[in-house]
Amino acid sequence: MKSPQEIAITERFNSVFRQLHASVGHGMKARFCRDNGINCNQLNALLKRPETRTLPPYYIACLCRDYGVSTDWILLGVGEMTI
């Protein structure tokens, strides 16, 4: 069972990922996966069923690095979403 903190981190990741996907375009997810060596099927499963999947720290690192998402925001829920 996931801790409340893990659930909150996953929810923030999914929220910002969906926002980016909507604003950047549909190719964003494929590009994110390709550029970072991430299996798109695993990412899709995480986005569709976050309660049953574990968010790899590498996904967080890539999202923060590639799109300027604040690590404080995604991990701790404090500050602004973007840096």
C-alpha cells in the first residue's frame, strides 16, 4: 500500500504531465519517452492507474529537467510548480 506522501507525489506528477501534454501537444508524451529511454506503455499505465503503479524517481528527474518543473513542488508540494 502506498503512503499518503507517495500518493501525493504521483498525483502531482500526473497533474503536471497532463497539463504539459495538453499545452505542448500530443507528441509530447512520445518525445518525453523517446528522449529519456522510458517505455511509453509503462508511462501510460502509470498515468491511467496511478494507484497500482510506482512512480520511478527517474521519471520525476526527467520531467523536472526537461520542462522546468520544480522538484520542491513535485516532491514536497511547496512553492511554485515551475522554476
